Amino acid sequence: MHAVNAGAVGEIWATIGRSVGRPSAVLMVTAHWETNLPTLSGNPNPPTIYDFGGFPEPLYQIRYPAVGAPAVAAQAAALLDAAGIAATIDDARGMDHGTWVPLLKLFPDADIPVVQLSVQPARNPEQHLAVGRALRPLRDGGVLIVGSGHLTHNLRDWMQSRDEQSPLPYALAFQRWVNAQLGSGDVAALSRYRETSADGLRAHPTPEHFLPLFVALGAADDGAPAERLFDGFEGAALALDAYRFQ
């Protein structure tokens, strides 16, 4: 619903879009595309995908008509191959809501080419960090790499507490724990969050919404500080933190 009522986090997304100027393309790592291998979208004219059901009709009327960037997808696949990471390109993939919802605010004119990158829930965070590191050279060509997920993502808890105003204690604790690891640069602890955080498993019963963070972190310069731009919640269980890496 952030597509029609983005609230405060939408304002942050818009601020980020203005602050980065005009990238040559966006590579969006989306939690809503799960594959066995890292897969890039190569569709030159990706349709808007409505990969959800039961929402108000206005949501299904939204279009995000940005073009794709097959050349960037090919370059990314080549970089991953050079790093020993098998990857593939999907020439038919459209834009899922993990991509177009934030892009509506980041680049509302839909005038920046977009490539999507899938996540692999069967693979660990360290492997997603390696994907990000392999893709660093894309930044030299002006490509903006964005991780789109949630800092906490327990939908059962969200459904049961979405009308509450105060964050659930475990969700708040995990939010603070992640911020502390990013602030100290403890990537090893962050990568093993299910073992090193008491709240990691409940915050993410499944890992797909946390994995985009690791690709973005891997693509950042080594030791680069993490700047937290937003730390709000939707309901009591979904942390909406936004970070920027250099």
C-alpha cells in the first residue's frame, strides 16, 4: 500500500532519489523474486507485475513504465561469472512490487532504466555479500544498486498487531541490533544473524526480505559507514529502516 499511501518512508525514498542525481540505471535487488541462481532481468520493456492479491483496485491501476537495461544485465552477469558465481538472465521478467513500489517515489518520472536481481533464500548471507562485491564495478558506470526488502518481516505478527502503535519488543530489539552491527562494521555477526541475534529468527522466519541488504552492503566500499536515513515501523512488526552506503 506504500504505492498509494507511502507516508514518511515515501518522503525518505523521494529524498534519496533527489540526492543521487540521475544514475545511468538502477539495479534493484528485490525480495519478491526468488531463484536458485542469481538471475537478472533482461527484458527491454518490462511490464508492471501485480504479485499480490486482495488489495484495493487503485493499486492494480498503477503502471511504472521504465525501460529495462539488457546491456547492464549482461554486464552484471559477466561480472558474477568472473567472480565464479553462476548467474543467468531472464529476458521475460516484469517488474514486481518490490521494485516498482519504491521506484514510484525514488524516480517518479520512470525515466531511469531498471534491472532487477533475484535473491536466493537457499543461499546464506555471505553468498549475497559476494554477489554485491562482484557487482561493485557497476557503480563506476553510474549504476545505483538498491536492496529492496524489510528490516523485519514477520507477516503473522504483523497481521495480529498491525493496529498497534508501539513496535513489538523483539522487532525493536532486532532493529537496534542490526543498526549496531552496521555501525560497528561487524559484517560477520550480521551475516550470522540467526545465531548471533536472539531475535533474528522471529524477525525473519524466512530470509528473503533480509537478503537484499547483504547485496547492497557487499556492493559498498569496504569499511564504508552505514548512514541510517529512516527507522520507522509499519504496524508493530515491520521495520522500515532505510540505509545508504557509499
